[in-house]
Amino acid sequence: MRNFSRFAAAAAAAVLSAGVLAGCGSTGSTANTAAGGSASAAATTKAAAKASGAAVKIGIPDDATNGGRAIKLLEAAGLIEVDPAAGYTPETKDITKYLYNIEVVPAQANTLPSTLDDYGACVINGTYAIPQGLVPSKDALIVEKQDTGSAENPYVNVIVARSADKDNETYKKVIDAFQTQYVGDYIVAKYSEAFIPSFSAYDASKQEDNTAEVDAYQSDKSGKTVVKVGVCGSSNDHWKAVQKVLDDENANIYIELVEFDAYNLPNEALNSGEIDLNSFQHKAYLANEVSTQGYAIESIGDTLMAPLSLYSHKATSLDELKTLAGKKE
């Protein structure tokens, strides 16, 4: 894949620029408060871990690209060292040194939020973090930084079509509707820092809160061309904003969302013709899927970005997580 190789340099820069957010995991955080993430709880867990000699488990997504992003995020957090030859998609075998007594555990991405209590911490995508009430600025120990100004950013999410349909006029109208100020405004207001509009037409300085209008909006598909769009997770309300734009423009297009419960399903469904488009993945994941699975699908438009974040119910800061694990001897 030509595109897949082009993403490497930008990806490395995007992930390695990850930084710790000041005040993350502070008192009053929904996730940490609910889990009783206090210093005493951390001390108890640390004592138990030392007594058993067990490493603190860190859960990461088990797919190649998001797993690689997660490993690079843990490297940026100062928890591990990674073989630079692995590029932006390292695997656990590419971890050359554990700086703290941790174990990196790959697991299915959509299971990480519900099993967070089973780990010392987990790297979770916003798609699955938001429905569980996890907010990066309040709950995350560290958040992946992303360069929103780079057209080559491999972690920009995209709308994908079958290659044979890349010039479909109906699908182009869907892209145009998505890449509007109105939809961008909704993404910013509804999802805050968990999702970021990644199309050039959006101007953050003109942002208006239209969430009440969009959330209350209802559309009728009668007499319209139905476009089935595959999505993952439950944070897909921005498609209602897309629908309103289409209706305001009298496009006679109705968006029907088809929800999948795992990342490995929507591309297969699109390739086989079960759905018309999908919108759940970033460019690097798509490139890897096309390369390994041989799908005849491709991006037809940028949408948003969803930074990965490190969450914990047992530590309220990155420093506390490191204390919990202990320096590797």
C-alpha cells in the first residue's frame, strides 16, 4: 500500500508528541470517584502487588494499529522503552525495556472500559470511553496528542466506500454534509475533547452549541435514497447533524446507521456489499486492513479524530500509577 507507507513519519510524530495533562484524574472525576481511586486504595493495591510479586497490568487494544498507538503512548508516559525500528505499529515483542513493574496486556478494544477494574490502567479509544462516562480532561492519566494540521495524519478518521463506488454522487453529498461547520460545531459541543473535527472547512472560532437542536431532530426516510453507514460504539449522534444538513439541502438522502460491536466487522461488511459506507476507523487502520485482508475499499473523506487516553480506577495520576507499579529493579 502506497498510503500505508506514507503515514509512518507523521504517525511517529503524532504519537511521540503525547504529553501528560495537568490536573488529570482529579478529585470529583466520575470514573475515579466511582471506583474509589484514592491514595489509600492505591497503597493497598501496591502492597498486595509487592507481596505477590505480580506486575501491574496495563490493558491495550489488541488490533495492530491501535495497539501500536497504545504502546507508543505508554512509551511517551515513561513506562516502557520501544525498539525504534518497529515504527508506529509496535507490538508487545518490540518493547525493549520495562521501566516499571508492569505487564502490557492486549485485549479486545470494546471490552476495556467494562473491565477497567481488572487492570491497573487501560488505554481506551474515545469511541468506547465516552459511553462509560470517561472524560479525558478529567479522568485520563495521559492523553495522546494529535497534529490536527497535517493532511497526512494517519489517525484521522475517515468515511470509507468500496473502491468501485468512490465517485458515487450520493456518497459525495454525504461527505459534503459531514464536512460542514454545523456538524463540526456539534462534534465539539457534544463530545468535547474526546472527538475533534478534522476537516478543513471547520472554524473553531465560529463554534456554536447546536446540541439541543440536533439531539431533538427527527427525519423521515420516506421517498429518500437510503445510505447504510456502518459504525462502532454508541457515540454516533453526530450523524443526526449530518442528516439535518442533508434535509436542509433537500438532498433526499437518508442515513441509516448499522452498528457493529467490534472493529473487525464493518470493513468486511462494506467489502461484501452489506452496507454502503462505514465510518469508524482512522487511515492507518484502514491501510492495514486493505493490506492484510485485500479489501477493495478506500477513504472518500475525513471526519474526526479520537485520541487514545490512559485511564485507571486504581491511580489518580500517572505518578501514582508509577508508584503503584514500582521501579523495575
